[in-house]
Amino acid sequence: MLNRIVQSALRFRGVVIALACVLVGYGIFVAAHAKLDVFPEFVQPQVTVQSEAPGLAPEQVEALVTRPIESELSGVGNLESIRSESIQGLSVVTAVFKEGTDIYVARQMLAERLATLAGELPLGVKQPKMSPLTSSTMDLLKFGLVSDQLSPMALRTFADWTVRPRLLSVPGVAKVTVFGGEVRQLQLQVKPERLIAYELSMQDVLNAAREATGVRGAGFIETAAQRILIQTEGQSLTSQLLGEVVITQHEGRSVRLKDVADIVDAPEPKFGDALIMGKPGILMTMSGNTARTRWRSPKRSSAPWMK
């Protein structure tokens, strides 16, 4: 039998060479279109939709946020199942699609459905957002930041505004999540007895603060030769300046924000924290996307902030 195979191969060598070329070409085609990653993708295509609902209890989040989102996403094509989780101030809805569904098409369909929910959610609930496109083996790197010189608020500001943007610019990084530290806020700690004394409401304080910190267009001035744009400046971005903002006039006296509230730079309420080597610090996690790019550590010369 083996002799016949060898003789046939030698007699029809042209056919054998042609079949070998076809097989090699097919192998090259498959390798060029294969999904390259640290590990092959082994889960069904899925998209996570998160919605922040500050101040709402889990029951309210479930009834007012999670259920409307589930109802809106239930008719998307190739959708296999929907699972959700409602916690204090946060709704997480995960849409699982059938095997073989193009994840880009699925995300486009979800984006179109989510766009119609803008005016249907309760006041104060932020627009639902889809999570970045990541692979099933998305964890690339976790590292921590600690400092004996910077405060937790300054360290968190450095992580959010310096480290995170640099990491997101690295090819293959889809998401960088920051845990721990203190997120800076300009807080107005209102004194109710002062509001009663000056016959003011909480809405009056909020309106004054928004007008003082907001940026608005001032229009333009037309001349014979050109159009001159007017740019507004002078927003109150410090606690001292914000405290001098006038709310109203009471008995011939200007009532300022600092007369009815304490204006301080304080951290926002925490939902968790991070410990690095037993010390309070910042934990940063990096997630990879589904693109065919392999993770490479940034060179020290191209990232001077990591020195």
C-alpha cells in the first residue's frame, strides 16, 4: 500500500505539488485571520451597560433604572440572554449574544437602543454607558501607587490626570480603572439654620454655585471687517472665590455663599478603598482590548513619568 502511494505521488508529482501549494495557501489565510491574543477567546460576545444613579437605594435602582434598560435591550438581534445587578447608586446590565455574533455590530445596535433612553430615566441618573471593548482574558497588569509626601487626594489626582491618560495611549490597553485615594470635590456644606434666617432654599444655593462655576458662551461682535468672539472667564474654582459669590440681597445686605455654607475642598464619599503593601494607596488595573495587538511594556524613555 505504501509503495503504491509513493509511486502515485512520483507519477503525478504535478498534482501533489499543486495540492501542497493550496494547503499552504489556506494555512497562511487562516493564520492571517486568526484571533491573536494571550489566550483564545472562549466566551460568547457580551456587552456590559453601566448606569450611575447617585442617591438611589438598590430597590429604586432596580425599578427605575435596571428594568427600563432591560426592556429597551430585549429586542436586539442575536441576543441570547440578559442578566443584571442593582446595587446602591449603580445599575449593571450585561447583554450576552449568540456565538459568532460580530461584537462591533452588537455594540452598534445597543448604542442605538441606549440613545432613546436619555429622557426616560429619572432626574439625576447619568446616561447609560457601555464598557470598553475587552477580551475575556482582559487583565494585563495591576500596580499600586503610594507616597509619603502626597496626600491621598493629591495622589488620586495624579493617578487620574497624569498616569491614566498615559496608560490609555498605549496600544492594546482598552481600560484603566483606578481604586482608592480621595477624589477632590469642591463641596458646599450648607447650614440649614442660616438658610432659614435669610429665607433661602437649597435650590437658591445650587443655582448660585452653578452660575459661578459654569462656562457659558458670550456670543460675538460683528464689525465691518471681522467677527470677534467673546470668551467668558473668571469662574470660581477655589473655595475662597466661591465663598464670595452673592446669592441674594437680604435687608440691604449681600448674602454670600460663605454666609450660609462652609465651602471646602473635600473628598467625595467613598464606596471602597485600596491598600498597597499594607498602606493606603492607589490601585490601578489595566484591561486589554480584543484587537490583534500584544501587550508591550512602555519604554522608560517614552514614559518619563514612570521614572
